Amino acid sequence: YGRYISEISNIHDIFLMKLNKKGEKQWEKIYGGSKYEYCISAKPTLDKGFILAGSSRSFTDTLYYDYYVIKTDSLGEIKWQRSFGNKTQINILDNVIAMDDGSYVVAGIESAGPDIYIMHAIGLDTLGKVKWDRILGGTKFYNVAFSRLNKANDGNIIFSSGITRGDNKIWDGNIFDAYIAKISKTGTIIWEKKEQSIKFTSDAYLTTLEQNDGTILVLGHSQS
């Protein structure tokens, strides 16, 4: 999956391509409307299709981006697509996971002013309708890193990202702390932690790996 740019109209769309075991193209699809779309995350679904998450400007009457989610079948044909979010702000999805019951969870950010962002985890039903929406980490950060979602061993969700050091603090270069939260399947925040590395000044681009005993490894990028 990725972004397709038309040389004629300069319209930015999303493309999804499937290759066989030999690397030969089986099919390719282009998604989007008349303006700008992009996709950051895609996952396989229970019905052998795919779920894609990103942003779009094609389905709003404002200048801002909407959250954008596409569900396809196994051949890449659209089964449904959803565009939603705060119509007065920029909305960006950067991760999606498919749950065992056929529902989905997406994660992303909503702008709240120049370089100010709010982190969201959003639960969608099997047809892409919003079931719950949770703000994570605080009500305002002057910068955030890409968020990651992983399913926990107990069926809940581990959310991870990097946030600026201190809530409501002006961003100081690349100074991030690690932010990790466990969220229930119904959107309840079970726990959340903000961790500062002893050795490094910045912790960002995080992902997590849960062990069989329930302990969690946090992997990311650090800058000394």
C-alpha cells in the first residue's frame, strides 16, 4: 500500500497492490476522491480482505483532513469506506488493527492549533462506524510521534507513541518521552505510563512486544 500521484492532475490517491509468492503482481487498486488521500497503515482482516487507515480531503467541505478508513475484500474491491473527524481541525490516522470479533481500532492525532496535537484511539464496528473515541496522554501536546497499536495477550490493546516532555509544554527540538497505554476492547483506559529514558533525551517511534508472561518490551528510536 502507499500513495499514488497522478502526473496529469497531481491528485494524490492511495494504491494497494497484491503480489504472488514469486513477486508477480496479481492486482492493483487505486482509492480516493478528487483531492488528496494517503494511507499509513494496512492490515489483513478476518474475511481475507484488508483494512486501510489514513487521511483524506476529498470527502469534506473544509480545508482540513478527515480520518479515512477503507475496508476491502480479498481482491481489493471496496466494501465500505468512512471519512470522519473534527471538521475544524486536521485529523490523521497512522495505525489500525483488526480485532478478533471483526471490529477495528484505529489510532491517530487531531490538531488543536499550530503544532499542537491530541492523541486518539478510536474503536470502529464491523462496518466502520465509531463505537468509542478516547483521548490519550493529555489534552494537548506540542508534538507527538507516530502511534502504534498491538493486541495484548488478553485481547485488549497496547497503544504506544512518543510525546513532548511535559503536558502543555512548547516543543524543545526532538525531546520526546515514551508513552504507553493499555486500553480495553471497549475503549476504557486500563493504565497509562509516560517513561523518560535515563540515557537518552528523546524516545519516539515506539512499538511494543508483549511476552508470554505479560511483561512488555518497548522498542523505539532514541537520540543521545
